[in-house]
Amino acid sequence: MNNSRIKRTAFVIAAVFAGNAFAVDIAPRVSALAAQEGSADAIIVFDDGPLPDIDPSLDYHARRRAVVDALRARAAAHQHDMRAWLDAQGVAHEDLWIVDAIHARLTPAHLSALAARSEPMHVEENPEVLRALPPSQPNETDTSDIGWGVAKINAPSVWSAGFTGQGVVIGGEDTGYQWDHPILKPHYRGWNGVTANHNFNWYDAVHNARSGNPCGSSSRVPCDDDQHGTHTAGTFVGDDGPNASPRHQYGVAPGAQWIGCRNMDEGTGTPMRYMQCMQFMLAPTDLDGQNANADVGADIVSNSWSCPSSEGCSANTLQTAVDALVAAGVFYVAAAQNSGPSCATILDPPALYDAAFVVGATDGLDELASFSSLGPVVSSAKIRPDVVAPGVSICSSIPPNSYSCGFSGTSMATPHVAGAAALLMSAFPRLKGHPADVAAVLQNTAARQGVADAYNTSCGGIPQTTFPNYILGYGRINVYAAFSSLDIFDDGFEN
């Protein structure tokens, strides 16, 4: 998990199963676990080419439907024979389409049979590992009813202009959410003011939770087993309204609606959980995972986590899923991770990917947090992080019905950016479906004066005083400056 709350130890190396001309790559740990325990949790991934070409002239929702239809058709065609074989073997399986992949528990005999098949595919692990909590950060008190980070990025000035995120849906993928927390409930898309309907608004990708998990497995009601998700959601939408005393205006975009997906079991993720949540954000389903509907997906997805190799992720494990979301028009925000202060410490998906908008963390004095990961990213020529945002001692919601100002991390910075994007989309609806345009506006208007890193003068050969750089990106976001840089009546963006 990218805020360094959770890290594990293990590793996976892709290897060729020897002795067959059509050898299928099987991760050695999958084979070893199957031999040791009788079976292993695995993901069969079909080796596809690039995403299908989509007509760029289509409008946002038509383009999104086209991406989903193309991905589902590809998965149905490629997976048909494999699904039938697994069914014949009596093997239960979960089928993905955002990534052309099938999740199943496989025995050594199954793996031997797979190794002899001729389809272009490989087998990756989907491990369950123990988490490790990071050192705690100072618990500072915020005496105002508006979070200091919300004020720092000038969100209240955009509110004063009449734009609070209305008409925008933010999707959160995290440890789950206390949906009825006082600052979250009014903004949850599944709440109409009288009753709750969690279909198409919530999905739990944790189907085999550890014993004792307070949320259990496959919860049909939004639930947070770790506090982290509820805290991040409070930062992108949280506000308990003018009648609350005291009022908690901790969310950047209180007029936006949110939907959620749990992708970690008390902080432990797996590739399958992460991919299932990304698929849900692209085309939400009912609580049974059926009737996917691309028309009600998230406009923005906030990701305060990472998938290290210990969780079974290689550098490209989640790339197809992230690319699909962005190709469909979703603004995909990812935390830079918390492995600073050294350079080249953005190490794990999804922050590795060019399609993601990557966020580092600053404190109240606009100094880069010592934990905030820095570029360059080995696999990318892009400047990363893209921007920095408030991420130290952030006040927000935690379950049950409480608040904490003691959370710090790029996890806390990320929802500030997700909320900022929602404010811009509410003011300029044509920004929806155009993540590159949202990124450019936030980058080009970021604050640079006084934003600094006390630990590094340069990374990747670029000094921190030259923008963009691998330390501060384009600078610390200023959403009112971004808003002011655009013309409300003629924003210049194409439909």
C-alpha cells in the first residue's frame, strides 16, 4: 500500500516452463506453492497486444462504452476454451475483462496441463501475505473547520465561484469506506437522502478475508477494515454540512458524488483485488458483480495504494487495466509512494505508468515530506511526480464517525488532487473524459514559489528550482489558479 502502511516480503520471477515448444510462462512461486501446499492461487493472463483502437471522435460516454465492449469481446473470445477446460476440471474461476485474465486455484497437475497448451499466455501469482505498518507520523491538531490542505490549494475560492464538484463522480479504491460517516453519507451516490442502494456504487473485491476481519468477505454494504479508505474519501468529498457544529469541511469537492471498492484485506492487496476494483470503476456492477454498466462509472479514480512485488505485482501487472481506464476517459490519480527522500524511489504500480497522474506530498510550509517518493521512474521518460499536494498531518474522517489529524503520506496528497480535478470538471464539464487536459491544467498552474525539498537539490540531473523536475514535478497544485486559467464560457476543450 503506497502510504507505506503496508509492505510485505516475497518475490516472483517469470520463468519458462521447460520442455515444450509452446512453453507457457509460469511464475516459479506458483509452481513452488502448488507443489508444497497442493494448490496455488494464480492468475492466467492472456498475452494480448495493445488496447483495441477506439474512434477518437466519439463523445465521452460512447467512447467509454466502446472501450468496455471491445475489452469484453476480446476476453470472451480468448478465454472461451480456457473457461470450458477449467469447468471440465471442476475448478472454480473468476474471469476478468479489463485485463484478459482468469483467476483460479491450480494444482501441480493443472499447471502441467497449462504448460502444454499453445495459447499465448502466462501464469502469475496472486499471493496472500502479511502486512507491516510504517512508523506513525505526528498527530497535529487543525483548529479550523476547513482542512489546511483544502485551504492551501485554494479550493474555497472555487466554491465561492459556485463550483463544488457537482455532476462529477469520484471513485475510491482502498481499504473500504464507512459510507454513512457524517461527512461522507451526504455525498455517497448510493444514498438518496432516505434509503441506500449499494448496487453500482460499491463492490468488495475481498472474497476470502482473513479470519477476524471486521468486514468479512464480499461485504454487500460498504465497510472499512483499516480506517485508511474512509480517511482518503473524507479528503476528496467530506463535508457534514452547514448545520453541523462544529462543521468538518475536510473535502476538496463536497459537491461531487463518490463510489467505492475495497481492494485490500486489512491493508493486504493482491493483483486480482486491484484489477477487480479497476474493472468496477470502469463499468460498475450490482452487488453480485453482474450487469456491468459503463454509463455509471467514475469520472476520476483516486488511488492511495501500490502493488509491490511482495503482493505479486511485476512492473507491468496492472498496466493494461490502468491504460484501459484512461483510454476510456477516466482521470486516474496515483500516489507516488512513501520511499523517499532518495531519488528514483517511485518503484511500484500503478505510479510507474505513464497513463497515471502521480502525486507527491508536501507539508503546511510547502516543503516536500521526507517520505515522499521521487523520480526518475526507470521505465518512463515522463517527469514524475506530476505534482505535489498537501499530505502531512491531514485531518479527515475515520470510522466509526470520528476524525483524525494524524495521517500522513502520499496517500493523503492523492485525494486532494482527485478533489481538485472534480472541481475543474464541475466548472468545465467538457473536461470530463479528457484526462490529459485535466493533467495539463493542473500542471501548468501549480505553485512553484516557496515549494522546496530540504533533502535533495536535484534528481535525474534536473535541479529542484527548474520546473518540471523529478522532485516536485510541476509544483504544488493550486486549483483556483487552474480554474482561473480557463474561460467558463469558452473553455477551449473539445467534446
